[in-house]
Amino acid sequence: MARHLITSAIPYINGVKHLGNLVGSQLPADLFARYLRGRGHEVLFLCATDEHGTPAELAAAKAGKPVAEYCAEMWQVQSDLARGFRLSFDHFGRSSSPRNHALTQHFAGRLAEAGLIEERLETQMYSPADGRFLPDRYIEGTCPNCGFDSARGDQCDNCTKQLDPVDLIDPHSTISGSTDLEMRETKHLYLLQSKMKDQLQDWIDTREGWPILTTSIARKWLTDGDGLQDRGITRDLDWGIPVRRGDQDWPGMEGKVFYVWFDAPIEYIACAQEWVDAGKGDDWERWWRTDQGADDVTYTQFMGKDNVPFHTLSFPCTILGSGEPWKLVDYIKSFNYLNYDGGQFSTSRGRGVFMDQALELLPADFWRWWLLSHAPETSDSEFTWEAFQQGVNKDLADVLGNFVSRVTKFCRSKFGETVPAGGSYGPAEQALIDELTTRIRAYEGHMDAIEIRKSAAELRAIWSAGNEYLQAAAPWATFKENPDQAAAQIRLALNLIRLYAVLSAPFIPDAAARLLSAMNTLDTAWPDDVAAALAALPEGHAFSVPDNLFDKITDDQRDDWQARFAGTRS
């Protein structure tokens, strides 16, 4: 049994997330966590809400609530939606927790002691109309790199280039819309990332098998232009973690908070501490400190491509720069963007289908299957209602659902609701076992490599193999001439349903649970020996015929939903 630490990029607190956010981090992380648990490994799967920075302040102001109250309410909303989508976090934390406050201030102190933090007097955008300095995300304008007209003051979401507000062309305040902006002096702390360049380069070179998307973004930031730049880690905001050196005041930094991108990744560690505080675990250090046993942990992070620079450079700078024995990430699985029906999903602009809306339309498994089987791994992908309808109807209803319905109903009509006795397996059954053995080993290989679309395609092929066997064996015809042989065919097919439940659980956990319940078994043993797995339900074992697993999406439903979600979310 191996030990696996898994983290998903923590979502901003500002509202319900859309399906593009879901498939870009949390959902594939859950798939991997469920798969590893199914194989018998020890897993700690952590996520949290990212509650600091300008998005939280802006959203709270828009909602007319104090920011702390708003964040508490939205944490509950996001937690409930995560459960609705069956995201199996061991703990879902909060970056505003006392644990993260203390740990962030601890890291700042360690970095300062190491000579990696410097105070700098700088000029920043000030808005007379708003009466305040405007941190990164309070400013939007045109990206000087790609021309995107809605780039934010810290990063362009289109080309992922890291920016400073002064880089933007025609900037304006996102609070008031004012373009009357001026530069004023203020003092801030900078993390001296440039001093860490060679160490980061050496560390990245030791990471094996990272996706090309991950390594290309990291190396680009290390080498483009003047190379890795120092990064401001404080902001003129009211809401956030106060700037302190460990438990000591930081003279000159009164009234300032740490930049959200400094404290947010530290929440991964703090979240494990919260997990222990909540009574769910008893030793967070064995997961996070190499001097406490974390050397044998494999740490995998999941995130969208816009988050890669902070996780490959800035957060490792914090960890390495501290000089303490913290666990560093082993593998970063990054994703491109899922677009929506000819445009982009956007939380800030309310465009697309959001998690709460999706669950109002259909059960979680419908969305989980389609999103994962179309995950934007090697390039951007696109959600369209036609593709969604086709994928759900063909894969879930016609292939898996139809197989289960035909087998269980036929057995009930001819043999009753028990696994039938009689007959023996012949060449056709052995050929199916051989094919499934090959395919299951391929499925495992793709899942181990976190190749999500390939995993989904192989699982679909495993489902199809059962249908092809059933069609060729034709037990409804065999029964007329040789009932014993038909009994053997159906016995194999019923065992195949249990096998499908085990293999499919990472993708469609609710349907898998229903199949196990219908087969009247708690046996979720992974099929290391496929022949043995297909004998798990013995002759005479009782089962029940499940209700229809997946209702098809009608053309009328598709057209209605397409029209309903053509605009923007209010």
C-alpha cells in the first residue's frame, strides 16, 4: 500500500464555480483519489476555499455583507456543492483559518531570516474616486502581451502572462470604473524569487513525467525576458492575513496583509492541520514533513494552467526558501480550458453552466462522466449541449445502462432474482475474460499516469466488451435450446455488473453504488485476477433489478437548456 497526498487548486470564495472550474482541478483530483483508494492505497485528499484578496472583498460588497460573513456563507455553499458532485475530500478547509494565519506568518518569518524578503518602496495605482490603492484584481485593462481587453492587474487569463497593474494598457478601477488613476508611493514586501532561480531550475529538472503543459509554462517563466522576477507578497487591503514575522510584529507593515497568492498555497498544509483539528486524522506531519515520514508520500497537485506558475515557482520558493523539511510536490497535473458553446466560461462574467444549476438539471454522474471523458488535457475543449446529450445517451444509457437492464431483467424472467446455476464457460467466455484482462490492465496504466480521457475511453471499451459478448452469446436464443448454457452466460454477465461497478466508481460513484446494491454485495475488491472477479457472485446469490440507471436526454430538454443558458448568470 502506497501513500498519496492529493490537493486540488483551491477555488476562490467569490460565488458558485462553473463547470470549467470543476473539471480543471477538483473533479479530476477526485477521480484520482477514488481510484487510488479503490486500489487499496492510503490517500489524503485536501481542498479548501481561497478567501482572501480582492475577489472576496468585491463579492462581499456586491452582496452587501461583511466580508467575513460572506466568506463563511459561501464556504458552506461550496462545501455543499462539492458533496453534491460527490467530491470525496478528506477535508475541505478555509484559507482564512487560524491555522493558515499562523503558518503563513511562520513562513514569512523563515523567509525573512533567510534573506529572501526585502522591503521596497514602490508606486502603485491609487484611485481618488475610490479613495484607496487598487490592488491587482481591482484593476483591469488591455494585456500588453496578447491584447486581451479584460486582463487583470496580476495576470492575463488569456495568455497567462504574469503582470503588474502598471503594465496594463488603458487601466480602469473594477470598483467604480474610473480611469482617473494615479501613481502613489507605498511600501511592500517582496519575495526574492530571482535568488531562487537556479535552485528552482534544479528542482524542476528532477520532476519526472510532468505534463508538457506544466513544464512548458514553468520553464517559460524561468527563462523568458529577464527570467524569474521578484514578487510582491503584501497588499494594501483590510481583508487578509496581517503581515507579521512569525508571532512578531513587522515594523512598517501595519495595516497591510499578505498577498492572496502567498497565503493560498500554504493553506494546503494548513488544511491538513484543520483535518486533524476536526478529528478526522491524527498526524498531519507524516504527510507534510519529510523528517516525520513524508518521504514515502507521493504528492500530486491538480490545477488549471493559469495556476501553474504559482505552483511551480512561487509556492516552491516559499517551501524551499524556508529551509525546513516540507514535502514538495512530485507531480502537477495541469489542464487547459473548457470553453462553453462558442465562448468562455467565466465566473466573474457569469457565463456558462454553474455547479448549482447543473445539479438542478441532472444527477452528478451525468456531469462527472461527460466532463471527465472530455477533460481539456492536451488542448482546450468545448462544452456544447449537443455533445453533452450525445455522450450521456450513448455511453451511459445505451452502453452501460442498457447492458445492466437487459441482463437483470432477462435473468429475472427466466431464472428468478438469483445468480443461476448450471452450465460452464466455453471459448467465448474465456475470450471475454482475456479481453477484459488486457483492457483492465490498460485502464490501470492510464489511471496511474493520470491520463483521464484515455482512462474514460478504456472504461467505455470495457463496458462495450460486455455488450458485444451479450449480443454474440444471445442468451435469450440459447435458453430455448440449452438453458444450462444460457445460465452460465447470464451468471458471467451478472458478475460483470459487479465488476463494472468497481471499475466505474471513480467516474460515476452514485451509479456504481446502485449497481453494488442491486447485486446485493459489498465486495469492492479490485479485479487483479479478472477470472476470479467474474466469479465473485456465486450460484444462488440473490440480486434485484435496479431502476433505470440513466434517463436519456431528450431533444426538447437539450433545446430548452441551450436556450436557458445562452445568456449570462445574474
